[in-house]
Amino acid sequence: MKVSVLFVLLAAILWGTTGTTQAFAPEEAAPLVFGAVRMAVGGITLLLFAALRGQLKHSGWPVKTLIIAALSMAFYQPFFFSAVSLSGIAVGTVVAIGSAPIIAGCLEWLVFKKVPQTKWWIATAAAIAGVSLLFIPSASSGGSFLGILLALGAGLSFAVYTLTSKKLLQKQKPEAVTGTVFFLSAVLLAPLLFLYDMSWILSVPGMAVSLYIGVIATGAAYLLFTTGLAKVPASTAVTLSLAEPLTASLLGTVLVRESLPLVSWAGIALLLLGIFYISYQPKKNKINAEQVKA
């Protein structure tokens, strides 16, 4: 497995801890403002990290691409949390995360004229089927039409962020891309922090979950994701990110003591199969590639 692929998978695993983290947050922490806090702490952390490493540059930024990347990450937060609120965790998560790889592949095809490989289609189909099975037991109530539309907006936002970040990486270092994009996104979401009661963040649990969700589950996770993205196709990276719901489900089983039915375990197996298939590279291909270079 390539190190870059491992970075993307580790990022997805960290993202999968956000739901469990929110469960330990004070009751006053509304989902919408929790996302804004996540971006604020994560954005400042990433920007400081990039600055300390001397990676920030004032020139060489494709301004239009940078703005689109920042907007897409900013929009993802309210889209996703609102979708989950309106249509439920199951339906909202399946539509948002499940639609992202398809949208990313289609956008690569339409915008960059790059048709995804057959391997991507097979892995994506298996992974999406797995995610669907994973949430079917809790999705019987269905979801509102508006909630589904918002979830699709979240999937589109994540796909656009991945594609635009891929383009920014051609000009800037991963630390600079994540730091700048997330800081700008945090600025865009800052008004939400003045619309809610933020006293909860001064409590010990509030500070703990805020630091974890911002520094680890956002800062470290997206730094890993962007670093891996430099050498992984955008459509492949989005498919690998489907490890997020897998992690969330396993944490729910172990920490929250939720029981998973057989259909959910079947979904986990399909999800793992899709991730393994898109990550695996036969040694023959590596040897042939080395011979060609020589």
C-alpha cells in the first residue's frame, strides 16, 4: 500500500471519530456551531503549522481556485449538519458521503476530461453499497426531501474541495494549502459563533472536545488527507474517505455499546473490500514500472 494512500485512510479514520466526539460535547453545543468551532480551531492550527514550517507564500496562488476550495469546505459544514438534522444520521450520512466519490469522478470527467479507471468504478460501487448496508437498519424512517438535497450539497462540497485542493497542490505545499483554505473557511463561518451561546466552550469538556475536533480530527486529519492527495487521484481519495462511516460505526459499537445487525457487518465487509481493492497494487506492476523508468 502506498504511503499516500495510507495517509488518506488515516485521515478518514480520524474524521470517523467526530460523531463520537460530538456525543461527549456539552448539550449546549448545537451541531451547526460545533462545525464552526471545528473549522475555527482547525483553521488556526493548520495556518500556524504551515507558518512555523515556513511553507506559507504570498505569491503563486490561483485565487479563483483558492476561493472555491475555501467556500466548498465552509459550505460542507452547514450542509452536512443540517442534512443530518432534517433527514436523520443514516440517510444524511449515506447521501452525503456516498454521493461524494460519484460526484468527484463525474467532475473529473467533465472539468478535467479525465475518465476514472474501471478499478475506481468497481471499488466505488462496492464501497457505496457497503455504506448503504451499514445504515439501512436505522434508515427505515426515511428522510425529508430538503434534507436529502442538503446532503447532496455536502457531497458536492467535499468533492469540489478535493478537486480544487488537488489543483492547488500543483503550486503550493500541502501544509500551505490546508492552512490557507481552512483559515479562510473559518473566517467565512465565524458569524455563526455570534449567533449561539458559546459559554459551553469554557468548560473542561467543552475545551477538550473543541481541541480534539479542531487539532486532531480536523487539523491533523486534513493535513494527512491533503498530503496523500498530492499523489492520489482525487476520485480515488474520495472513495478511500468512505472509511469514515466505517470508523464511526465501529466506534459506536465499541464505545457506545451499539449492537450491529448482520446486514451492517455485511456493509462493513463490502466497504473494506472496496477500500482494499482500490489501494492494492500488485508487485508485478511496481517491477514493470521500475523497468520502464530504467
